[in-house]
Amino acid sequence: MTAPFLRRFILAIIASSVLSLATGCHRHSDSSASFFPESGEASGWTKLPEVRTFAPDQLSDYIDGDAEKYLQAGVRSTSTADYKLKDQIQLTVDLYTMSNSAGAKSIFESEPPMNAQTPSLGDAARLYSQSLIFRKGRYLVRMVAYQDSPELTQAMFNLGVAIEKRLPR
Amino acid sequence: MKNGTFQSRREFLRECAIGALAVGAGKYAFVADSKVNPPSVTGAKSKVVIARDPALYANSSNPDEARVQKLLDEAMQTFFQTSDPVSPWKKIVRPGEVVGLKINTIAGPGLSTHPVFVAAICERLQQSGVKAGNIIVWDRTNDELDRVGYRLSNDPNHIRYTGTDAKGIGYDETVFTAGAIQTRLSNLLTRACDCMINLPILKHHVGSGVTLSLKNMYGVNDNPSKFHANNCCPGIADLNLLSPIRNKFRFVVADAMTGCFAGGPGYKPQYAWKYNGIMVASDPVAIDHTAWQIIEKKRAEMGVNTLAQAGTPPKYIAVAADPQHRLGTDDPDRIGLVEI
């Protein structure tokens, strides 16, 4: 390898590293599938293999008229995965990546809180008997369970903690 | 109930005897004509029947199969004034017709037309003489049906369960103009079915305020997102005015077993409640107006502001009833509500 080529090679590596650091958040948002914990990472939860991702212009295919609200709040992408709790409870996790934290906050605060518990999770969270919603930075996470059980609320919170750990600030 | 439109069954029968007789006579033509000249236009009241059973779910996440069948029969027999659970279906579907059951599955397992409810309807349709292969249960996509628990099938000898996106189906090449928007309709509606029974869900909708029968037609066309502007108004009314939808629509049998009073149209359990009901009508506007009152009542009970205060009044209902659309009536004095 000649010296000029070696210099160019080293410079290219340095430039690439700088670019990677500068655009780190963006790369994370493009791989939001990695934000979903694997089976067993949260006790009792099994993750189903498929993760579906919707671009903003496809979002209404997934959530119908709800999409308008998310588009206005600056949604960049939406990913969703299904889980099972001990093979009995079905649960869907939706992860919305917004353009900024204000977008996540506006969606979170647009919904009536009803009688939610407000556990310490991310920047703000609401926990119900069959649902958990929380936001962290520009991410908004919603869990919905389709059956009920006495252990579900705590189990959802545990899964929420596992997701929150994976989300970058 | 708002505007005092809810009546007892006895009061209803006394006050709108003419309408009840017309319905009770059970001429197929009444239902067939109702889509073009709904009772409200002919002078009779538009009947909406709500049948409820507080024990529908017992202690389960799923409604009880036998109770669903019984509730369906009660609703249909009351609407058609008959003691026979099969004859109402003969008044809706002609012999030899292929009937499409347009379900609603976009919200997933928690808030979609229940398979057990559809099974009860299919049972009565077959008993009334409709061949299994002439029943098509459908919505937009196979994936949505599958997630809710429908077993996909396109076997012409059995009841078919399919999405418009299934191989070989798709959207009709004909481009319709609904108001100012161009759209294409599912081949399941335009080509496969002779008539359509609408099986929607009782839901709040963040845009239109309410979604029941008329909004369920957003699962028929290829570009529903184009129809969401301005609280889906006049999008919903314009879409329902398209001839394939208007001409093939026969009846609404709404799954109101679980309803949603806020946060719709997606399923958010904290805003869902067990209404334990089945609603039936031949007038899609009258039944949507009734659904609106139910949702407003539940919102008030739960301390949630009105749809108007939330900026989402269901103004599409009045537009659907206006002289340009004439899809039914939104006049509470011309809606005969029977609760059983």
C-alpha cells in the first residue's frame, strides 16, 4: 500500500467516524426495530418475529384517521411489534419516532388521562390496566393488551422499562 | 338520551304505527327501496333498534356465542316485527344473491367486528337460504382479518373471508368522483357482491367524531386518507353517495358489544367500554346519529368534553342527510329508536 493511498484511507475512516457520530440519532431512528426487546428480556414476555414499519405516508393504512394527528405532530416513522405474556395475553407495542420531543409530548398530552397511574418512566408515562403509554425524547411508545390479568399491569411496566433502556435520549 | 329520542318499545309502536306496519309487512321492497327512499323520505320514521345484554361477556374477554346469537335475533326480530329469527334475512337478501358482509378490522383484536358476531349472522343467512359460497366476509386487507381471528378463505364452496388486497381481487379500474376526490372501489363490492350488509363498530373517531356505518365505507375505497380532511366532511357523505355503495347497501347490523368513546379509531383500552349491544337499521344516517348520542352520553359520564368542544363534531351526519345527499335522516323527531 503506498503512502498517499494510506493517508487517503486513514482520512476516509476518520471522516466516516465523524459523520457517524454526527448523524447517530438519525441512524437509530432508521433501525427502530432494535428498540423492541427480545424474548425474555422482560420477564414473561415473548416477542413475535415480525416488526412492521410505516413511513408517514403509509401511517393511515395502520391507524386510519389517527394518522392525521401524528402527521401534524411530525411523525417520522412508526414501528410495531407483537408480544405474548406467558402465551396467554396478546399485546401490541407501537413505537412512534417524531421529529422532536415536542411532537411526542403533544400526542401524549392530547389524550384524556382518565384515571391513569403515572409511574416514573421516560419523560412521562400513563399506566392503565391494559395499556401503557410513555414518551422519551422524540419517541412515543404505546402498549395495548387484548386480554386482562392481575399480573398484566406490572408486566407491561417491566416491558416498558426494557424498551425505555433501548431508546436513545 | 339527548333530544329525548329514545322511546320504549311500546311507545314506539304506538307513535309510529304506519312505519311499523310498513316494516312489519316485511316486503323485501321496503328494504330495497330504503336505500334510495329511506323511511324518512317516505314519511315514516327511520327505525333504529338497540338490543343489549349486560351478561354478554360474562367474565370473559370474548362475548358469549349463544348470547350473541340470541341478541342478534332479538334485534332483527324487533326491527322486522317477527317472531321468527330467520325471516328477517329473507327480507334483506334475495335468493341467489351474493352478499358481502363489510366488517371493520383496522383497530385489531380489541375493537373490530367480532368473529362470533359474524358467525351468528352467517348462520342465519344460511338458514334463510343463502349458500355458504355466496357469503363474502371482507375488509381492506388479509392481514387485518387474520389479526382479528378470521380464518382466511377464498373457497367458493364455503364462506369466504378475504381482504381486497388478496391476490386476484384488488380495486376496480373504474375511477369514481366523490365530491372533488377521485377514488376506486374494491372489486369485492363492485364485481363480487350483489348486495352488502354493513357490520361496523361503535367508535369515536379523532377526525369525524363518530364512526359507525357511513365511515365504515372508508374500507371500501383505495385512498381513504384523501377523505379525512375537514372532519371527514363532506368526504364520508360523498363517498357513500357513489352508486355501487348506495345501490348495493341493504342494511346495518352494528357490533356495539365493545364501544370506544375517545382516542378512536384505534383501540385504546382506557377509552373502551362494554356497551353489550347490537344495533340494527336500514337508515345509515339515523343509526350514525344514534351512535353519536351514545358516545356523547358516555363521554359525559366519563368526564370527557363533548365532541364539539374537542373540535370534532360529527358534522358529516348532517351533510349525509342534506338535500344533496339524502342518505337518510338525522332529525331526532324522525328517528324511531327502540331499545330492548
